[in-house]
Amino acid sequence: MNQNEQVLIEWEERFSVGIPVIDSQHKQLLITTNELYKACQFGTELLKVQFKKTARDAVAYVKYHFSTEEQIMEKTAYPEIAAHKKHHAEFIQKVLKDVTDFENGKNFVPNQFVRFLRDWILSHIAMVDNKLGDYLIELQKSGKLGKISMKKQSGTEKQMVLAIDDSKTQLTLLKSILPQYDVYTCESPINALEIVQNMDVDIILLDLAMEEMNGFDFLKKIRADLKLRNVPVIVISGNSFEQHIKTSLNLGADEFIAKPARPDELVQKIKQVIRKRKG
């Protein structure tokens, strides 16, 4: 891959463990690894500042991801939970030591650290998380998995937002303008249906123009599902013709916002819609 693209690893379907909630976080781990890789391209002084911040962010997200998996394992009585958690703990200990060494000026090669992070994540997915995925899929097939209700990130009471759009740029933008929410992103409406069926989501942000399944069809499916029909939905679309707005609302969308969404307007609408649905 061209180094100018500043990407070390890209998501491939072979990395999927078959559980959308976990796959979504694994994708974010790869994005975080790429951010660290990009930080390695800076000059010496800027590297120290940028890499330090990005590395701490990476550690925080890794801990959050591990917490998600461990909550799922506990809720489903996963038989290999002890070994899985040990694998997590050893990795966190190693990464924290390396980051601390870097911050204290000890011998440390950022590029080597990033490649170690990439290799560990991919091997962990292949050898450890795939076993968990197989176990959860079997529970899912037998109807025993149920809905996963997760604790909020970093122990906060952040509400969970599921953003569905086949544009990576739009999803990245939504995450950046909604730091007060725990934002899950999904490029596939079909995968998003699995996520919302198996995870407590406070609100959905939905695009309309998607190839795999358009937003109208997604709305029809969740509003026809007794368990999902009350999940709040805000449509965020570049197709802001009167007919698109009318159809969205008729199919059960709570609000319609034209792209590009202004951060203040979006936050206000999210608060209003959640309050109205829960009120």
C-alpha cells in the first residue's frame, strides 16, 4: 500500500467474528491503529506530542472494547472467559508499559509499537475472538442470546447513538461532532438491523441513499418489529426534497435533518427526540 495514504491496515470481511457490536469496535481499533501510524510520520518534536495523545486515546478505547467483550462474556456465561480476560489483561499491561516508557523518554520505537499493536489485534481476532463469535452465534441461532445492554464508555452515562451511513466520511464526522454520546457507526444497514436487535440503542441516525438497503426500507423493517418500533430515528440526508421528508416521517422517522447537519441543531434534535420518546 502507498505510504502516502498513511494507512497501515484496512478492515476486511475475513476479520469479522459475525457479531456486529464486536465487529464495529474491531473496525474502530483498526482506525485507531492507523491514527497511531499517521502520528509516526510527523517530525521528532511533533511526534512526541501527537503520538502521546493518540496512544493514550488508543489505550482508552482498547480498555473500553475489552470491557464490552467481557460484559458480553459474563452475560452469556462464556466458558472460556477466564482465558480470554487473561489475554486482555496481559495486553493492557504490555501496552501501558510501552506508552509509559515513551512518555518517560526511555528507548522506544513508535513504528515498532504500532506494528505490534496491529499484529496483536489481528491475531487476537483470529485466535481468540472468533471462538467467542462462534459461541455467540450459536446462542443467537437458539434464541438464547437476547439483547445486549452495555455499560457506557468510561463509566459515564453517555447515551448510545447508532449512526448508519455508507459514507465513512459522514460517519467520522458524526463521531467527531457528538463527543457527548457513545456513537456506534455502521456502513451496512443490514448489519445495523442486527446491532439494534441485540443491543440497547438510545437513538438511530439514518442516511437514506445507501446501496445495500435504503433508509426507507430500513425504517419499514424496524417500525414493523414490535421490539424495535419505539427506537427513536433521525434521518440525516442530502436528499432533502419535500417528498423525501414526507416519506421519512410517514414511515416513522421522528425528525429529518438535511446534510450537512449543524452540530448544535443535531444535538438539540437528539435531545428532543429521546425526551419525547421516553416521555
